[in-house]
Amino acid sequence: MKQLAHRIDISRWFVPVVAGLSFFYLLVPIVYILIYSFNDSGRTNLTWRGFTLSNWQNPCRPAGLCDAFINSLQVALIATVVATVLGTMIAFGLERFRFKFAGSANLLVFLPLTAPEVVLGASLLSQFLNLGVQLGMTTTVLSHIMFCISFVVVTIRARIATLDPKLEEAAADLYASASTAFWKVTFPLLIPGIAAAALLSFAISFDDFIVANFNSGSYTTLPQFMYVAARRGIPAEANVIGSFMFLLAVSLVVAVQVWRYWRRRSLERAV
Amino acid sequence: MSTAVQTSAEEKRAWRLRGRMGMLLVLPGFLFIVVFFAIPVFSMLSMSLYTQPEGAATGVFEPGLNFGTYSAMMSTYWDTFIRSFGFALIATVAALIIGYPMAYLVAVRLRGRPLLQGLLLVVIIAPFFSSFILRVQSWRFILADEGFVVSTLETLSILPEGTRLTATPFAVVAGMTYLYLPLMTLPIYANLERMDSRLIEAGGDLYASGSQTFMRVTLPLSMPGIMAGTLLTFIPAAGDYVNAVMLGNNVNTTMVGQVIDSRFFQSVDYPGAAALSSVLMVIILIVVMAYVRRFGTKEIV
């Protein structure tokens, strides 16, 4: 009996300890990036040489860094908008309608997820080479839309599947037309899912190296700039841009989480 | 009676209309995937069979049926394929071992504390928001010879003096594990979060110990999440070469993706690169199909 109690005790602290270590492991490199954005590094950011704010004051000092940053922002924005619109339409069509070819459409949406980035990049590059297409921003954007679209479909389908169909039926009972029911009931309920899918697309595109490396030609995105710079040492200003994007995204997500928490609590209190 | 027939005819028309509506919704994205995925895959397959005419300049190929490229590539790079899949497999298993307790803690143990859950979830997805090249780079410094990991392990005599961690397969696999950890953790979290906690309590009520309940109830019920997570980790890991280049960069760590990249851009051997990429695609497709057949497709992603 004593032994049993001992066992239960182990499992009680085992999970928090292992998980705690894992959370630590997840955060170490990020903290490292943040700290080294303040390094008075000179040309390369290899060793700690003292605290400075100058990297944050002049993040565009290294030649090409901010151009690459702007390129990545442009590509990610366009790819996110197109992939989210096309992906939402596919998700809705596949989840809520029955039609011929739905099965093959389903398979075609699923297949790109089984292709690693190299395959996606290499096959598109083969196509562009065959057609003699000049590589550049357009080919980068097209490849990123392709890379994001299946992830959008999967994210939004999961959301649609959890919607209660009774809500739409209730709208119909209240004499709403199909399109009114969609725009007034279904679509607003889908907005969090669509937002999540868009955020995911943006993150995937903004951070992609391999697909862009195959299809961008001489057009340079931020990950490509960093990858090339890494041979000599990535400048501390790149850490500034990385840290800035990170802090922006995290504060956005934390704000949404806290807002949802407070809203739920105040709703509960109101009831 | 007649009204019933009428409504059913009307319903049928409505259904046909709804079907057409569904097709219209799917069509634009479907065409995009056909043009920018399906056709390019065939383009790549046909390019792998191209031949180089004698005396032609580098990078000039003509359509052909040269299957010799495949045997030439595979006899040179079969060990690279084995290494790629080996590294990807180890990284996937390591990410599962590290990611599962995290997902379990947040989804099951912290149930009923939404704020803490939400914040820890942010920590899990936080790496997505920082540049992955910078993260790989920071591992390079953390694992460096003069870094604190090596010196600590040497002081504790876990590693003999003078051991290097950078430029080893260990560093590459550790980097890959780190990179894909969120992709492993999130689907498992999503699965555990939906799990009915009464099922777990029932295990305790039936006198199962904590570990028995876990092995007999929680773990089997979370298989769909584990399956999605392992696929989402294994597939990109098998094709990755950023870790191999930045953390390894020697002959013991070369991955297939690296060879495909250099065949395209350094050797300008398009058929060779296309052949390697086609083999990679087919092997992964077979692995995924076998996996899906074994565990079902219901909750693949």
C-alpha cells in the first residue's frame, strides 16, 4: 500500500517536471536571440561584448537586411491573403456541400501536406525552368500561396466541423435566407478560425527558407538573407528584427488570450 | 401525398444547386493546386528523365526517357537517404517524448485554469513567431565548444574533455527536434484538450494506478493526435537541410535536401536533382499511406 502511494506521488510530479524542462528547452534559443540583439557586436554577433541599444536604434545598418525584411513582409502578406481566401472557400465547399469530385478535391488538398518543402520547391522550380519563367518575387509569392493553402484548408475545416448546425437551422427558422444565415451567423462564428489560419499562413510564409530558396532567383527574403549571412555570422541587427517580430506576435496573441479570458469571466458573472 | 413528392423534387433541386455551389467554392483553389502542385510534380518527374545531348552547354537538357539517372543517383546517394530518414525518425521520437508531457500538462492537468493554459500555449507556439534560421543559429552557439552546455557536461564528466557537439549528427538531430517540437505538441494538445476527463477519472475509480490509467486509457485515446503530430514532424524533418548545413556541415550529416539543392544550383544537374526529389517524394508518400492505413485517416491533421 505504501509503495502504491509512492508511485502515484511520482506520476504527480513527473509530468510537471518533465514539461517544465521542455518549456525551458523551448524558450532557451528565443531568450538567446533576444539577449544577443543587445550585443555590442561589431560586425558579427559571435561573442558577448557588452550591452548596447544601438542595434535597436539602427536596425537597417547591415546592407540588404531591411530590403530582405520588406520583401518577406510583402510576400507573406500577399500569400496570406490569397491562400486564406482560396483556402476558406475550399474548406467551406468541402465541409458543407456534397458534390461529384469532392473526393478527388479532398485528396488533392491533402497531398501537398505530404510533400516536404524540398519536393514542393523542386517541383515548382522544374515547372518554372521548363516554361522558361523568370524567377523573382512573383514566383516566390506563387510558391508560398501553394505552400500555405493546404494548411489553411485544414485549420478552417476543423473549425467548421465544430460549428453547431442547429445555429444555421435556427436562422432558417427565423426566415433568414441561406445567404443571410451564412453572413450573419456562420461567417462571424468562423472568424476566429479564419484569423488563426491567416496567422499560420503568415508565419509559414514569413519564416520559409527552403521553398523560397528554390523559387526566388535573385530576389532575397529575410530567411535567405540570414542563411547566407550565417556563414560569416548573422549581424545583431537581424536579431533585432527577429526579436521585434517575435514580441509583436506574442503580445498580440497574449492580448487576445487575456481578452477572451476576461470576456468569458464577465459573461459568466452576468449569467 | 402529392405535397410530399413535390417537396422531395424541390429538395432534390435544392441539393443539386447546393452541389453546384460547393463546386464553385472549391474550384478556384482546386485549379491553383492543380497548376502549382499537381502539374509541377509531373514536370519534376519528366525532368528526372531528361537527357543531356552530347557537347551541350551546362544546364541544357532535352526531353528523354533516361532512367539511368535514377540508378546513378541512388547508387551514389543511398546512404544519404538512409541518414535523412534516420535523423528524421530519431527527431520525431524525441519530439514525441518531449512534447507529450507538455501537451498533457497544459491540456489535462491544468484543466479549469484557462488563463494559465492560454499562456503556456503561447509558449508552445512562441518559436513559430521567431525566425527559424536565428533559432538554429542560436543552437549553434549554445552547443559550441566554449558554450555552457559543453562545459557543464564536461564538468559533470558526462562528456569526456575536449568533446565537440557542433558539427556532429547529435547537433543536427537536436536542432531538428527543437524546430519541429511545436508541430508535434499542438495536435496532441488539441486531442487531449477535447478528451472527456471523466474517462480518466473512471480509470482511477476502477483502482487503476496513475500509470495504468495513462497506458490503458489516455494514451490509446490520444493516438489520433500522436499520429498527426508524428506526420507533421517527420515529413518536413526528412526534407530539411538547414539544420544539417548550419549545425553539421560535414559528410556525416549531409541530408537529401542539401544534395537536391546543390544539384540544382551548383552542379546544374536538373535531371539528377529532379530524380532525387522524386524518390524522396515517393518514399514519403509510401510511408504516409502505410501509416494512414494502419491508424486510419479520421484525424490526420
